[in-house]
Amino acid sequence: MRIVIILLLLAACALAGLQTWRIGGLHDEADQAQRIIGTLSAGIESRDNAINRLSDEAVTRERQEQSLRTQLSQAGAQARVREVHIQRLLNENQEMRDWYGARLPDGISRMHARPAFASAADYLRWLSGGHELPDTVKRTGH
């Protein structure tokens, strides 16, 4: 009987040791899971912050686009009013029609002629190049 009790106690101790070992392993797995959860939570928070920032930027750009569309519409309306005014002046005045139809002087024509530009920087370089117009007082020999 004592042997059975000792064997039962040894079996109970072995089972307790086995359970302790398994519980330790489960604690390690739980700690590892907590670290993974922390990493994933940080990633989700970072993603959410990026989404919020991009959403705010999209709203800002949308407002800016609407403002630019309004300005473009206003500029178009002003251009139409100006064109109607010019046309009315041309229709009313023969001297104005003659002036409007006359060829521009060469210097003025050259001011309007410029090469094609690939970027704003190219245009600024061209502007700063100092392309001089001819002196209107001097005769060019034509």
C-alpha cells in the first residue's frame, strides 16, 4: 500500500512538474504574443496616422482645386467681357479697326516670339538672358 501511495505521489509530482513546465511554455508564448500584438498595434496606429494625414491633405487639395476652378471661371468671365468690349470698340470706330489690324513693329513682334519651354526654370533662364530689343531711335537700314 505504501508503494502505491508513493507511486501515486511520484506520479502526482511528475504531473505537477509537467504542468508547471507547460505553464512556463504558455507564459513564454503569451509574452511573445504580447510583443507581436504590440508591434502590430504600432503598425496599425502608424497606418491610421498616415491615412488621416493623407485624408487631410486630400481635403486641402480639394479645397485648393475648387478655389482655382473658381478663379479660372472668374478669369474666363473677365476675358469674355474684355473681348466683347474690344469687339464693340472695333465695330464702333474705323480708326480703332485700322489700328487693331495693323502689323506690330518688329521689336514688339520679337517680344512676343519666344522658344518653347519644357519647364518654368527654362523660361526664367530665357528671361534672365537679357534679350535686348533694338533701339527704336536708330534706323535698322530697311
